[in-house]
Amino acid sequence: MSVVANETLDAKGLACPMPIVKTKKAMKNLGPGLVIEVQATDKGSTADIKAWSESTGHHYLGTVEDGEVLKHYIRKASEGETSEEKKHEDVLDLDGLRNKIDGEENISILDVREPAEYAFGHIPGAVNIPLGELEERYEELNKGDEIHVICRTGNRSDLAAQKLSEKGYKNVKNIVPGMSEWQGPTKKNN
């Protein structure tokens, strides 16, 4: 498949949230209806870019794998099609999460990072459902639970928390800044 892009953005070697940060900047300079190709190597960038595009009104066209490089294609929406980027309002910091864990509160922790990220260190008891699989795996979560969503930095988990809230999950908290600064106990799967 050959897709012609009006602009190419190099986000190779960058981890979340940087592919999205660079894409947001590049989209400001792109004309409505034009297509940008975002080249990334972060496996989680597919779900991130798709979710971000949907939340802002831009049209996620798809992703093509070219060896280790993921080429994401996004068509910039016209001014009337775009929406203000939303943030999940119910946020909890790492100290708050740690207090709940240490207090043995009955909470669910949902880690939306990619399986490899999860395997190399996650909060004990956390369930791993990568953001890109969340729509197909909602039923694994109990709508009545207090769900604490975590990723590496708080960006991917924000998108996941929004999706859960839209699906009727009432008690969803986005954990910020995420596993990159978590000082509590971790478990490895290797």
C-alpha cells in the first residue's frame, strides 16, 4: 500500500508522550484536509495516535508497518470538525494511589502500557490491558469498581480513562504522572 502524505514527522526512538507531543505541534502548521505521516518506533504509539486523533476530531487513516517503523497517517480536520482536546477530570497523584494501596483499599489498577513495558515493572495486582486493546476488552473490568488507570506518564492513561467514562464506568481515576515516577513496590514478569 502506498499512501502519499503532505508532510512527514520523525518521531522514531521517542517514547510516550513524545510522539503525540510532536504530532500536536506539527498539526498546527498543517492545512485542513492535508495528511501527515508520523514515523514512530514506540509500539504504543498506534493506540496513542488513534485515540488522540479521535478525541480531537482529526481523521486517523491508519498505520503501516515498515520494518521496525510504524507509519501513522492522520488527515487534519477542518476548523468545524475539530474539538478541543479533552482531559479526564478525575485525577489522582502517585502519593494518593500509594496511600490507597498501603491502606489496603479495595481498588482496581489498570495498566494500559504495552505488554513489554508492563513485564519489566508494574504495580503488583495491576491488570494489563494495552490502550489499543481496551475497546475489545472492556468486559474484563467491573463497572462498579474504583478503577485507577496508569501508564508511563499519564497521557495514555488519560485517553483510556476518557474511553472508560464514555462506556459508563463511573469511578475512574487517571494516575499522574505514572510509572515513570512510581516509587512503590513493583513486580516483574520476566
